[in-house]
Amino acid sequence: MKKYLRLGLFGFLVWLIPFVVSFFIFGLKTSSLALFESIMPVVVVICTVVFSVVYLRKVRADFLKEGIVVGIVWLVICLVFDLLLFMEGPMKMTFADYMMDIGLVYLTIPTITVGFGWLLGKSSERADLIKPFVACCPQTHPS
């Protein structure tokens, strides 16, 4: 249960933090659209990386599977909250406009989490291969 709570909470924060940042820098959307459009994906990526590291730190097996699940869940959370605001809420946009302007950025989320999952799986496999050698061979330290 705690695992699913963390998964949902971190996914919500991956959505909420960029949303709050966008409020603080919204003036850039009119004065410097290119800068606004450059900052927002960076914020999404930073949030995804930070929360991926925190979440995946507690995972002990099936890293790739966990990375896929985390990425899909967080992607869905971000899309659902955004679509509620941007299609039905105060900031009306068509679905096509939303996807072209905002939605595609969220594809970075599963890209990052799956990449981390894959890397953790590979490093875990290497560690398992090395364990017998490390256990049988005493480490020598230079004097």
C-alpha cells in the first residue's frame, strides 16, 4: 500500500511542481515565449529525474518493469490533471492544441523512468556477476 501511495504522490508532484513554476513565470509566455517554452520541459525533466531517483532507490528487483510502470502511471497522472484544466477548466484548449503545446513534453517522463530502470537492471546484473569474485578475493589496499 505504501508503495502505491508513494507512486501516486510522486506522480502528482511531478505534475504539480511544473504547474506551479508555470504560474510564477507565466509573464514570459507573452514577453518571451521561446524562453517559457524552453524552461518548462527542463522543469518537467528535473522533477522526473529527482522523483525517479527517490522512488527507484527503494526498488530491489524487476527494475525495468518498475521503470515502465512508474513512467506510465506518472504520464497518466500528468495528462489527467492537465486535461481537466486545459480542456474542461479555465484554460480551454482543444486536445490537438494541448498535445502540440504541452502534452508531448510528458513523454519525457516514461523515457526517463524506463531508462533508469534499464540502467539499474544492468548494474544489478553486473553486481551479481561480481559478488562471487569479491567474496573470495580479499581486497588489498596500497600502503
